[in-house]
Amino acid sequence: MVLSMDRWVGKVAVVTGASSGIGAAIVDQLVEIGLQVVGIARRVELVEKKAQELSDKKGKLHPYKADCSKVQEVVKAFSWIEENLGAVNVLVNNAGVAKDTSLVDGDEEDWKSVLDLNVMGLCVATREAIKSMKKHGVNGHIIHINSYCGHVVPNFPGFNIYPASKHAVTALTETLRQELNRLQSKIKVTSVSPGLVTTEMTSLKKDLDPTIKAIVEKFAALKPEDIADGVIYALSTPEHVQVHELLIKPVGELY
């Protein structure tokens, strides 16, 4: 199997949650390779700073401010992309959130915020990207940044509804594959499921409970760049090859 990113050079890729962590690492690699990357984030000033840092690279980063948990903001983002850049070729659904609470006595607004972003935001962005791909006759690629928690439920305090949201992503990946097959579409879909990654959602989270932080910091962990490498691998496969699920764990992971 020959791996190559050549067919994506100059094409439009959309990365949600692009301001930090895994999203920022994916943006770095796609711009380096030569894609026109739309980095969607609420903290757009961080994406704008990164655009300046990457200004001498082969591709280009286009910052766009939007909250991916809000349907209309996602729809407007893709309208802007259509008007200014054209067809979407790649979508990386990276935006996600976890809330440190519980099912026993947690706040329903916390639960809803997780589902609105991790599930509904992903679905809406996917729908809009596929609309663009179908309109322009593009055999594109949808990549969901899932989680190991999308396949098991680790016995860890505070996870509450997060594993359920990621199990939904696992199911949505297969549902989308089946729908695309029925449409005889060549659009690919891939779920990338990392184990623990050092990001602002885990050990770098500013308001993380000190007790949980001490536990997390003892675990083996991946770097955001490791997950970006996995995304590039999935994108670089030949057009007849679909990496359906890519599970990435650090050596020595305990769960």
C-alpha cells in the first residue's frame, strides 16, 4: 500500500476545536503538507496566532470563530467556507468536551453541554461537509476524533456522560459508513480513538481536581502530535482503502 497525501494538496480541510491540543497539532501537519485549512474554534485568537506562525508554510490556515455546540454557528461556518474557499474535501471533527460531574447528582446542563458538542456538533458538521462534497462531486474524507472511551467505560471518577457521548461517535461512524454505501458514495469515514492524551481536557486542564490530576499524571500518555500522525495516516491511504477505526494507545496504558 502506497501512502501519499498528494491528492489533498491545495484542497480545503476543516478542523473543529483547532485552538489547542489535538486540533492544533492536526492543523500544523495539514498546513505543512499544503492544504487550505479552516480552523474553527471559540478561542479564535489562538488560531489567528497559529496562522501567523504557519504563514511561511506550503498551505494556509484560515481562522474561523464558532461554537460547534450551536447548530446555526456551524451552518454559518460552512456557508462561509463555500463562499470563500469552495468545496470541503476533509473534515476533522475534533471539538469535544468533558465535564467533571456524575450521573448520581450531576447537573443536567453539564450533561447537555457534552452531548451538544460531542454528538450533535459532530453530526451537524458532518452533514454540512457532506453537502459540500456531494455538491462538488468530491470523494472526501470525514474523520471523527473519538476516544478509547468510545469502546470501553474506564472505571474513573467524573467521567459520567463522556463515555456515552463517545460510544455514540463509534456508532455514528458505522451508521455514516452504511449510509454512504447506500448512496454508492466514495466518501470515506474514519474514527480515530486515542487513549490518554496530554491536553487541556486532561492533565493540563486548569480547573482539574487536584486529586484527579495526581492520578492522571501517573498514567502513560500520548502527545497531540501522535494523534495528528494517525489522522495523516488515515488520509494518506489509497482511495479504495478505508481505515474505519484507528485505536491509538500509549505504551504502558493501564486501562
